[in-house]
Amino acid sequence: MEFKALFSTTKSTAKIILSGELNASTASTFKTEVEKAAAINPQRLVLVMKDLEYMASAGLRVLIFAKQKMGMNVDIYIVSPQEMVMDTIKKTGFHHSVSIMDNYDADKLEV
């Protein structure tokens, strides 16, 4: 499945919807969207991963980059990760640095 990263914003939230396979050849696309998100100085970054089928270490590096680029005051939410993707996140301990959610409700997160 082709990788896609769709960026949008609402109030103080940057959201990126990821789908397909996030690997070394597609990680730069994700990084570009993270840079767009960081440029608006959001309070939170929401990464919707329900249709992300696979994430290689290159994708994980972009997640780490996102955490560093956004800074300590920005909350990062990972929404609906598939089991294989969640396994990758947990093996590295990155799940301790973000909030994992089953569903995304913008009304509950927006200030």
C-alpha cells in the first residue's frame, strides 16, 4: 500500500494521518509533514495511525525527531496504532514519551 501523510490543523492542534508503509524510502515524506506541524507551534501533535500497516526504524527516527522538534511543551498523541506498529513503538520504549489513544476526539483535546 502506498504511504500517505495528510497534514491538517485545528485551533492549537496539528494532525497527521498516516497510512500505508512507513519505511526508509517514505520517511522523508513524514518528516516534511512533521516540520510543517512544528512551524505552526501547536500545543499538541496528533498522529492517526489506524491505516499505517508497517513502520520501520526510519519511521521511528522521525517520531523521535518529532518529539525533539516539537519540544517538551507539546503533547504527542498516537491514535489507533495497529499491533505491528505498536510493537515497534513499545520495543524502543517510545510509548513512554507519548500518549497512546484508541480513538481521537478533537473536542476533548481542544482548548
